[in-house]
Amino acid sequence: MVTIYVAHNVPPFLPRHVLRDLRALWAAEEAGVPYEIHWLDSIGGDTKAAAYLSVHPFGIVPALSDGDFKLFESGAIVGYLCDKTGKCIPAPRTKERALYDQWCFATLNTVEPALLQLFIASVIAKDAAWAKERAPQLRDLSAARLAVLDAHLANRAYLLGQDFSGADVLMGQVLNFIVDSTLIDGAPHVKAYQTRVRSRPGYVRAAAVQAAGPKSAAAAAR
């Protein structure tokens, strides 16, 4: 049985859907991988305890174990879960798989840093002098990144075309960092894409489990 390590009891200013453990839950739902959740009290120090550091040495979420196998980094976890059933991922050693990898890397290395830094400056550190100075530049950079994504999605339902993939799990969650609705209003194809991926049953189930936490009926059913 696959175990996914998920944080709860997070600071109240932090929306649950910006936590990267959502990516692992969502990928498992989309790929049809049975899983159980190991809940971590992040405020209580569970993520820094020796037991968890043996799974994820950086002490953040998500992480995964599958028997004796342990894996961290959300991009790797999403790929592993999709490969496990062969769903939501192109076959290896194909051009289609290379394009899948391309969009996974672009999501995590090009789009996410801009949106995440803007989120930090706008929400977490909004009263800091550096944040007030840097936020306009980060917004311009985020808008530029979204403009490229918008052009790509003009004639596509998903990043790879008409078929949903693990790359969309990553990108869909990264778009959750956007807190200024006017930013995504300027990218209509991205806005439609965000609505599309958030409407998927896999996302709805994963987000509900993540948001409800370890005492919920939904969590207990996993």
C-alpha cells in the first residue's frame, strides 16, 4: 500500500490548497492508486522528527513510501504514481514523454518560482519592506510567465493536448498560488484551464481530503 505523507495543523494564514502534498493526493486519485495517509502535525514538529526525516530528509511535504521504497519531491512522486498504473503519463522513451517532462520541469522551475514568490510577498510577508518593494516586479514576472502559458493553452484542453496528465497535476496546483484574481483574468485560457482542472473529480476528492484533515470521514475512508 502506498502511503502519502500530508501536513495538517498548518498556520491559519496558509491556505491548504497551496501545500504541495495536494499534488501527491491528486495524482493518486487520477492514476487510481490506492493509498493511505500519514498525517503530520507540522506545527507540533512532526515534519522535523527523526521518523519523518528518514523518509524526507528536508523535513517538508509531500513524501511517499511504497513498502520499503521511499520517495520525496512532488514532481517525482507525481511521476511515480502515474507510472505505477500507466495512467496520466505517456510511455517512456517517446517524444510524448519528453514533452511531458518538459512541462513538468517548466512548471516547477519557470512558472512556480514566480507565482510562489509573489504569493509570499503578497500574503506571508506582505507587511515587510522588501515585499512591498519587490511585489510589483514579481507580479510583472508572473504575468509574463502566465502569458506564455496562456498562448500555449489557446488551442489545448491540457498541457499535452486533449489528454490530462501528471504535468497538469503540477501546473494545476501551482496556479493555486495566485491570490490576485486580476492576474489570471489577464490570461483567459489559463483561467479556463484552472477551472477545468479544479473541476476534475480527482482534484475535488484530493482537495476535500486535504482540507478536512485527519479527523474527517473522508480521510478515514482513505
